[in-house]
Amino acid sequence: MAITLEQAQGLIDGAVRYAADNGLQPLTVAVLDPGGVLVALARQDGSGLLRPDLAVAKAGACSGSE
């Protein structure tokens, strides 16, 4: 089952909202499709410069596509 850009953006919005509500540090969030291809990525202001690479790698590891 594929994930649409709209769905991926909704996941990112939810993660950013959760971080703000819970006082977490700035996030970088990556959403991959079932094949491990990046669908959407968001990096909040203040998040580290290497965070996009780490976010994609973590998402791939969690999905088993790495």
C-alpha cells in the first residue's frame, strides 16, 4: 500500500505538533513509502544539519527497508 504526499505531510504535522506540545527539541521527520523511498521530509529550525540523513536512515531501519 503506497503512501500519498498528503498522508506523509499529515504524519509530519502530527510529529511536529507532538514535539511542540511536549517541549521536545527541534525535530527532523522523514516519511518513506513501503519500498523505502523518501516521500516527505521536514527539518524544524534549530535541528542539526545531519538530522535529515539520520531521519531517513532511522525511518528505513524501522520499516525494514534498509
